[in-house]
Amino acid sequence: NQNGEEIDSANNIRFIWYELGDSEDPINVFTRLNVGKISLTNAELIKALMLKSTNFGGNDRVIKLRQQEIASEWDNIEYTLQNDEFWLFLHEVGYDRPTRIDFLFDLICDHNALNLPEELLKEIGADEYRPFRYFYEYFTHTSNPSVKECWEKVTHRFSTFAEWYDDSEIYHYVGYLIECGVKKLE
């Protein structure tokens, strides 16, 4: 704080409370108060969904440790993807999303890496929030959703790209394919 005292952030929580009048519609009030605000990204929504404590088994300490581990790995992945040299190895100039980890979620969604049933895939739509809805369907409508399995899909793709980037021969082959305009290998 301004006085140089340390503040325990776990015990320094503030809530904004808005009391509605009897004649006010809660949905209209919520909409009015939130119009014009910055929308959450797919990555932020997926992170909240994935780190939800009910998605983990075990006691509170184990859950918190696993959440912190994933959050730390997440930050490291995003940090690495922010390196333009590494990023431009993977993606062309002009990517306009606020977070680059969204690229990995897009890939998982586009390739149905979590093996959602066809009927759920049809429900997620095709707009910019499609990847979030993909992960939402996985965590809420599949019989045995697993944060571990889901996170492994993310880290596996990232690790593969990092290995390609670090291997001189593969790096040049990938660069050649990108330069030739190859978007997808069948």
C-alpha cells in the first residue's frame, strides 16, 4: 500500500455490491453495468474453466498445488509464445488475438483432440468463442473430463513446436512449408 506496509492479498478482497430496486430487471441492470467492458479472451475463460477446483480430485492442498503448477506452466508457455522469433516460426504476421496461447486451444478445438462426440461439436458454433465452448462442453458434458488429459494436450503441442524450433533441420523444413503457403498437412 502507500505506507509501505505489506498487504496479504488473500485477506484483502473487496466486493462491489449493487442493490436493485423492486422494479429493476436484474438482467437489464447487469447488461447496462457491463456494456462496453473488455471481453474476456478464450484463454482467460478456458483457464478459469480448467483451474476450477471441482475439476481436481484430492484434498485442498493437492488441488492448490496442481492449480499453481498448471498456472505456472501456462505463464511459461505464453511467455515463450510472446518471443516473436519463436512465434513467427509458428504463425504468420498479423495474428491479432490478445494471447498467443489461444493458438494452441484453436488447434485442439479444430482437430477435436479431446474427442468430443459429433453432436457436441455441432453445438459449439463457429464464432470467435468456439474454442471456449469446445472446452466448456468437454468439462461439463463428457462422462469423465480430465484436467490432466486436457492440459497434456496443450503441453504436448507446445513441446512439439519447441522441439521443432530447436531442431535446425526441422526448423528449416517447417519454414519452407510455411513459405510455400502450406496451411495444413493431411
